[in-house]
Amino acid sequence: MRRRTHSTRHRLRIELDRESPIPSSPFHHSPSSSLAPTEVCAWRQRWLIGEVDDENAAGMDGVAGHAGLFSTARDVARLGEVYVRGGWGLLHPETVMEMTRCQAEDEAVRRGLGWQLWSPDETSSGHPFSRRAYGHTGFTGTSLWVDPEQALVVVCLTNRVYYGRRQGGRIAKFRVALHEAIAATQTGGETSCTSAECTSAECTSAECTSSD
């Protein structure tokens, strides 16, 4: 893997070998303007089209470590598959294990390195999956969740702020419902057990939740 930086807009481009599971430059800071608008920015006083939504990242010319990447659902899913496959030649398996183990915990919130981990909280995006699941959400309504136990990758690229940020509170419920529907297809109608003592997605404990 080679990395090149360009002074224009501080653009960062990552070039991967042909054998890489991710195609060359699948993530962009400055994509084509032929994209659906995100929202009307009160600060910039215009519709945002192909621009980072986050104001802090915008103040850094659109390039920041926490926001600003654009890609397709297909390529984001391939990134998730890299982790399902233990690194897939792009990362060391030990790196994947370190990134996806609990590094910090605050009540029901558990985090790895760059990932939110499964939580027993019913409102957690990872709740319908196995306890080994992990993922990441974006402010505008995007998410990537990975369940290595089921070899499952779920990508949701939607827009919760199109009609304004005050209308965006329902995305959490939508995401959990989406994950429950997908998890049900993997487990024959049953979702994962929420018992803190359970480690199996096929548990028949009375504390398990299931859907018809």
C-alpha cells in the first residue's frame, strides 16, 4: 500500500495493490458534485452537495480524521468484509483483534479502537447481532456494522438530516429495526440473546428475545 499527499485541499489518496480487497481510492474527501444534497447548512448558507456535513471538518477544508469521507455502499461493505475475514491481507489479524476488543467502557457503551462494540442496550445498533458485533455510525445517518459470528456486514447509507436536524431523531429506531430484519433472515426468525451471560446467538434462554 502506498500513500500520497497533495497540497491542493490537503487531499489524501490511498493506492492499494491489485490484490487488495478494496479497489484503488474507494474513499474520497472531494467527490463528484453529482450527488444527492445532504442538508441546508445554516453556517455556510447553502445546500451541501458532495461536501462534508460536519462543521469542524469543513473548517479544516473538508479533511479531518473524524468526518469527510465519501464512498459507495459496495465499497464500504468491502471494508467491513476486510474485518470479517480477519484483515484479508490488508490488516494483520492481531490488529483486527485489538481494534475489536473492548478498550473503553462506560455503563452500556463499549468501544474498541475506531469501533462501537455490541451492547445489551436495546437501542444499540448492534443489539440484534451476536455479542461479537461491532460497527460505526455517522451523524448524517450512515452506518457500518459487522457481525463476525455470522459473517455478516450491514451498510446503511441514508440521510437523516435532509429535512433538518430536528427531524433526525428516528434514525436510531430505524437502524435497529433494519438490523433486526436482517438478523432474522440469518437466524431463521430469532434475534440474538441479550443476556449478559450468553455467548451464543442460538441461545434458548428465557432471557432471549425472538421475533416471529
